Amino acid sequence: MPNHGTVYVAMPSLHLGEPLKTAEEFSAILKKCRFEDEDILIYPADAVLGDIGSLQYNQDLQDARNKAESLLSLAMPCNSGLSIFPHLEEGEWLGYRNGMLVSENPIQEVMGMPAIILTYGEKGDEQSIEVFFNQEPDYLCKKGHLLSRLGSLCIVVCNDSGESSGKGSYSGQVFSNLPSVSWGTRRIHSFIIAEHQSEEFSPTYFPYTDFEREETPSALPFIPNGGTYENIILKDVEDAFSILSNALARRLERIGSDKVVIGLSGGLDSTLTLLVAIEAFKNAQLSNGLGNEDLKDHIFLYSLPCFGTSKTTLGNINLLSEASGIPVKEISIKESVLQHFKDIGHDPSITNSAFENAQARERTQVLMDLANDIGGLMVGTGDMSELALGWTTFGGDHLSMYDTNAGVPKTMVRYLCLGYAKLHPEFEKAVQSIIGTPVSPELLPTDKEGSIAQKTEEALGPYEVMDYFLYGFLSSAPIRMIYEKACKTFANQYDSEQLKRWLSLFIRRFVNQSFKRNCLCDGPVLLPFFLGGSGYRFPGDMDPSYLLRVVEAL
């Protein structure tokens, strides 16, 4: 075997947009490490500057980045190896030795990912390794998904947790499919040097439903690894909460706050938001791991009842409060909304969209003002399915200061809440009650018994079917294929005419309501499918008529 050096992956604790500060802190770590001449030190993409969007091209920041990279190279002992800094925006990687630029090479595109190929060893016995740079945020089963795409001998270097949480959560993952006997890889992070162990993987492994290839795709295609409501894969649940809670913690750290405001409705979405917030404060560095008794000083819960609030959802809110140990303050918005109707001349007996949306907008205003009052963050609850269908009030629950659920489809919301209750039995009673409560925005008055009168799935169709259509649509499958596979998947539950009607409704709403998705608030990605920001982009003025004619012809 040739005498290879060790491939190190360096993970500076990134200060986004502050390259010199990042370099100064990490230099102290490098000076404590020992490197050999054949060693290679690889950094993630723009490791000292971070992904700062269009500001990547700002000359002042580029100059600061170059100085920072040279500073990091100088921190290594003389003649102790090569430092590699990839600049993906510029399509090149720069190599430094002893602070001096020694190479400049183009970055290649290999299987859809930026990569460099390193070849070294004794003459005649050289070996090559592909190093891939991944700037996608973390999502469930990301490691297996990426390695299945690449397939060759490689190391995958992902961006560090210091990246923005605006479009996702980052953890600085490093993984490879290299035989450990041939290549040593180490990861330098904070003050720890830890051996990175290679793991076996299947090159055909794909954690999500392959919609076009499977004869009858899963009825819950967004849930990875074949998970169902009855077969919950707890490792996936734990990973999901880690991604979502770390993203929230990162945003709070960035704005310098340790308080969140959440409006509890007694439904699934706000329940998930609460559970993510609990994990952010209990497990993230944000609070050094708070216990339950301290959560009430950081998580502020509010119930904002109005005309459609039912006894059932109020009971669910009380169950969540008991399970979490966090008190809930009730603020009725009835009088405020009635005053608003009087101000705009609206007759409250007319329960049109103005009647409904005024409540949602009032709730949003109250929660944001409460957050401002304590210097906190109002965390939203709108999920990916609602955003796909436009089932959200524009300027109401469509808005938040940060939305942890924006990348979580409704079926996944239910799955995660059920999984969390298995991991934390004190929430079992609350979650089971909430699962059994009809999904509703509760914007129309309750019936005579005080029960929910407005049921979302009666208006839209079952969320499991709508999520199935959404998955197929995001997979770019033909409409006929989506329909035919839905007929097979749901053969024992719904007839073909029902599915055709719901598919037509899905397409109409997905297209016509896209304007709401074009101005979404920040939130993390959970799955390799996302509707906001740099995710699935869609014109706000597209006409759905042609696609609807395709459905009609089925």
C-alpha cells in the first residue's frame, strides 16, 4: 500500500459573514493539532464566509475571505500539508501551504454535485478519491440518499451548523464509503479531533418512495424507510426533531433571544411547534440543556379563542400544558374582531372570507406583539401541506417570525407527534386526543353543542390523499401516473371518482395559491422536498386550465 497521508475535514465554528473572526478562533485549534507533510486538510464550501447568497460577489467580503483562508493555513506547522478551500460560486478550489497559494483548479460536476478529485501516493501506485461538497441543508436520511446517488469512492463534506437557518438546518456532517484500510479520514471540530469511521451502505438505498418506479407507492410517501402510523421508526423521529430544533436554536442564537411565543390551537400543527421548541431548549446549546421546570421561562404559550373555538380543542390545550409543565395564557380575541368588523363596516352575521380571515390576522398580530413585548420570537405553525394548498390566511397564519413546520407535510406532522409521544409518554394522552380531533382552522362558529363545525378534510379531501398527490407532483410524475397509482394505493378506501375530484382540486389550489408560497417566512427543510425560498418555485400567474383538462380526460 502507498504511504498516504490522512485526509482531515476541518469544520470551523462559522460566524456567518465574519470570515476573519471565524479564522481567528479556528486558528487556535489548528495550532494544537499535529499534521504531516502528506496530510490534506479539506474545508467545506466557503467555510469561513458561509453561504451569504448574492453577497458572495461583494468584493470586500471576498477579500476578507481570502485573508481568512491564508490565516488558517499559516496556523498549521511549516511543511505540514495542503489546505483546500472550495469556492463553489466561482467554480474553483484554492490550495494553500504555509499561507501561500500553491494551486488553483476548477471544481468538477460529478453526478450533479460539485467535486474535486485528489490523486496521491507513490509513483505507479497512486490512488484517487473524490471529495464532494454538499451545501444542501440536513434532511432525514440525507447520508444514505447522497451516497446512493454518488456510488463511487468518496468523502462527502457538508456545511457547518453556523450556516443560516433560513432555509434549513446544518450539522457539518462528514461521511464516506471509503474502505477504512485505504484511507484515513478525520474531522476537526471545535477542540476535538475524532476518528471518522467508514460505514457500509447499499448503493441502491433510497429512503423515500420512488414514485415513478414503484407499482403501488406507499400511502405515506413523505415518511422515509417505510414508516407508518403503526410502525414508527423512532430513530427517524429523533433525527427529525434534531433537525427542526437545531434550526430554531440557531435562529434564536443569531437574534440574541432565548424566548419564543407560540399560539396553541389544540391541533396537530401547533402541537408539533411546541414539541420542537421544547427540544430546542432542552437539548440545544441555546440553554445548556434546560429541565422541564425551566421551560416556562423561555416558552410562552397562548390560547386565542374566538367564534369557532371548540370545547375539544380547549381541552387539548390544557392537556399539552399539563404534559409540558408550561402554563397557557388565554386571550379572547372576540371583542377585538367585533370591533374590527365595526371599523370596516362588516356585518358579523355574514360568515364570508372576511369573517374568517379577520380572526387569523388578529391572532397573528397579537402573537407578534406579545413576542415584541418580551424580546422573543413568534414561531409559526403552518405546515407544508397547507402551504401547498393555500389553506392559510394571507397575512394571517401565513406569517410568522420563523416557521418550524414549513417543510413538514401534514402526514409527517402526525407521524412526528405520535413518535414523540412514544419517546415521551407524558405526552401520550394529549397527542392521542389531538390525533382524534378533526383538523380545522376553527374560523366558523361552533355548532349548538360547542363542537367543531368547520372540518378541513371535508372541504379539501383527506390530507393523506393530498400529500400523496403533492409527493407525486414534486416528483414530476405525469398526472395520469399520479392518478392511476393513487387508485391502486387507496383502492380499499376511496373510489376512482373521489380521487379524480380531489386531484382536480389539488391542482387548482396548488397553482392558484402559489402566490402565498412565493413570500414565505424562513423555516427549516426536513425532507428533500421544499416549497419555499430556493425550493420548488412556481409562477404566481400561471393558468391551471391545461392541467385540469388533463385530469378531466382521465
